[in-house]
Amino acid sequence: MQVVPITFPARPVNGGGLELAPPKRGEWSAEPKLNGWRVLVHAPTMTAFNRHGGWLSIAGEFAAGLRTLRGIGECHEIDWFDCEGLERRHGIGRGTLMVLDAVIPGAYRDRRPHLVTAIGEPLPIDIQPPHESVSLVPSFPMAGAADIYARLRKLNQLWRAPFYEGVVMKRTDSSYPIQLRSPHANYPLWQKHRFLN
């Protein structure tokens, strides 16, 4: 069975550099923004789509991760995973799928514990992910976002690779942004703050 996505994950609003961003209202969490490919995974069929809703041309390079997500999805009743695929742009974590979120009901603050239960604790930011694996991207309270942002920049220098691009801030009461219009639609309750262009 092949599945074609009828929805696209909306994109985080480009909020510019974090150091220049205006204060955010409400409760937010920060996740590292990774330098890879956005991959929407339909776990039951191990089908991978790009952020435009088309077939992911390099899906074969994530075969091990797709098999892992199929098993996780079956055990935890998750059909769709939103991931960042690590491949080619740098040598770190080649063939790995970093889970950013999942298309499941509930606010971000409710989805995160579900994902930790399903996938396990995320790797610390200063540990490179292994090749051909599945990991959950870490999440931090808004109060620590500036320190994390600065640390990610330093890790890029230390690793001599553009692995991190910045942070993505997500409102903790935000639902997963499914939408039907366009893969270019922005979602204001998620904001990316990049130091890499």
C-alpha cells in the first residue's frame, strides 16, 4: 500500500537571529534546528515524503530508520512522524532520522512525553547522533534558549561542520500544524531562529 500525504506540515515562521528576536508571549520550548532534510514519514508503509509532499528522492538512505519508525509506530499508535534526515550536508549522523514531532492529537507539551516514551530520551546536544539510527531531538524551556543557541554555534565550530542551524521555538500549547493549502504556509506558533543561512 502506498500513501500520498493529503496534508503538509506548516513551516515555522522565520524569526531571524534569536539575539534580535522580540520577547515571546506565553510558554515556549526550544529545539535545535538541524541541518538536514525535512522528512515526513508514514510509518506503517515506511514511505518518506519531502516537505513539499513529494516522494523523498533519498529515502533509501534512511532505510534502517524507516524500519525502526514502523516498529515504534505500531507499538505506540503513531502513523506519521515529522523528522529531519541527516545525510550529505555534513558527515554527522549519516542516514539518521531525528524525530522533531508526530502527527498526533494534543498540544506540544502533551506530544513530547508521548514521543519520549515511544523513542526514548533525546541525545544531549553535545553528542553526535550515530549513523543510520532514530533519535528524538531535545527540547528545552524558553528560559534556556539563548544559552542553547550560543552552545550550538560553538559545537559547529568544535565539530568543524554546519550541523546546527539555530533553534526552533514552539509554543507549548500548539497543536501539530497540519494544513491543506501549501508546503510554504507558515505557522506562527513555531518560530525558527537561525545563525546559518
